[in-house]
Amino acid sequence: MKKCGFIFSFLVMELAAIAQLQPYNKAYIWRGFQHQWTYNHRCNRLGDYVQFNSGTPISVHTSGTGSGSDSTYYTSFYTYVATPDVVFKEGEASIKIKAKENHLVVMEDTVYVPAEDWLKGKSDYVTLINGFDLRSDRAADKIQLLRFSLEDGGYNPKTNKVWFIVSVSLVLNCQSLECNELNNRVDYDLDLHYLVVGLNKGQAAATDQLFTRGYTWDKKGEISSSPKDKSISGDATPFFPEATVGIKSFSYILNEAHWLLEISNKLTPGIYDARWGTMKVSIDLLFKEWQDGMRGSGVAPLESIFAKRRKGWAIMDMNTVLLQFKKAKIKYQENTGKMYWKATHGSADTDRAKEIYDIPYE
């Protein structure tokens, strides 16, 4: 009985300590999204991200098709974390993408984040992708290659800033009857949302793990979602009783520019074994070009008549990170929604292409 009373008192003290944390000890970590239209389109706007906003968390999904109206069905995935073992700082890097269609665009930039006293002098700084918003300024294109990546940096005491590297690679093209052959310009804006995690070795740990998936498809056999069970091995010494996961990079490489019907980069945590510092995870990477019944969609029966199938292949990857803590409150959450886009020619940079969900905050 005395042992049970001791354990109860210990848990109460631990929970009380977590409840007294500062805002910079709390964050929402993005774990990807699932997005689907009822028939395939060029990508006018696509995005999903989460923000904590110092206690007013929101989950945001963006969607805009090419020249056809359609409904969007989506699910956003994220994790609430409160821990005294690390500090968090969120933000976004805005990138202007200007190129020619069917040309590889590779952009790399160093982001400098002013460091408050609580962010200074940590032994390690891990940077996670907390979502993205990719939107056309001119006309929609198809995706052939899309890769977003954040590389860890450090703290510079001379400038009093934390730095990390943003890397973006894209190939976009149109190649459709509805495209303007005289205009082969790619003109997009990208907001890449990030979350800096500052930690000291021994108090917390971070371990990367890359996962891949590849497949081909034809015009007859429909591709379906196929989550894969994997494992991430972190630190077993010292002992870290709590853990969660985040995303550092993800990519889609296609044989040619394809219409988009469905896309996913869902990361789902499973059982965490603190004795060995390992976590089971489910990885759902998907790019889907067509599905049965998309022609004559009930949402847009006239426009969807022109939807076509094209065979191809896809190679995808996701670089994940296992975050381990000595003390933490962790809660996995998701938000499922539906949007309708009334197509217009040109930019989808409008609030009509954005849905904001207020996350219930504890």
C-alpha cells in the first residue's frame, strides 16, 4: 500500500510540474496529412500545417484545383507535447518559386531565428517541418517532383540567432489541353512552416530515420493506400520514458508530370518501448493519379467528364525523427474536414481555398 501511495504522489508531482510549464515548453508537432479530390486535377493550391500561437492552436488545410470545381476531403494529423526537457519555437519560411515548366528548381537557404534567453546555448537544435502551403500565383501546374527538407543547424552566440537550412526541390509542368502553350512559366509561393526544438543531451534525445515507398500503376489497376509498419531506434541510455515523432523532410518523385487525385504523408506513432528506446510507427506515403468512377463525379458531373487516366510510377520518402523525453505530456490528435472549391482561372491565393480549425486546447 505504501508503494502505491508513493507512486501516486510521484505522478501527481510530475503532472503538477508539467502544468506549470512556460509557453515555450509546449508545442503542436505536425505528423502529415491526407488529401483527396473526387477527380484528378492540376495543383493550384495544396497545403496543411499546424500552429500553436502561444496557446491558441490551429490546424489549417488549403486546397485549390486547376480549372475544374471540386470538393476536398482531408485529414490533418498532429501531436500536443508539453515537457520541461526541451524548448520550442515555431515560424515559417516564405519562398518565391519562379522557373520554366519541366525544369528542375533547387532552392536552398539558411534561416536565422532570433534567440530569446530560453533558446540560447542548447547542445542540439532539431528542426521539424510543421506543414506547408504551396500556391500558384498565375496558373496551376502538375507535380512531377516535390521535395521539402529542413537540415539541423545550431546557435551562433555572436549573432544571437539559431540557424538551420531549408531545401526545396520542384519540377512542375502542365502538358494538358487546357494549358496555355504560350505560357510555360512556373510562378508559385511556398510557406514552409517549421518548429525548432532546442535540447541538451542527456535531458532529451532526437534520432532520424528515413523511410521510402515506390510503386507503378497502369490504367486498369487502382492504387490504394498501404501504410507500412516500421520501427525507429533511439537512445536507451539514459532512460527516456516518453517519446513522440515528427517529420524533417518528405518527397514525391514521379516519372512525369501527373494530375493529382490523392496524396498522403501520414506518420502514425505506435508502441514505444522505453527499455530499448524504440518506437513502432506506421508510414503512409501515397500519390494517386486516378480512381474508378472519377468521371461523372457527383460534385462536378460536367467538368469531371474530361478527367483522364495516365500510367506511371512514384518514388516517395519521409525522413522522420524520434524525440525522447524524461518527462512529457503527449496527446495525439487529428482533424477531418471537407472543402469546396469553385474554380476560377488563375491564382488560388484566397481565403476561399483555406479552412482553419481551432484545436481544443487543454
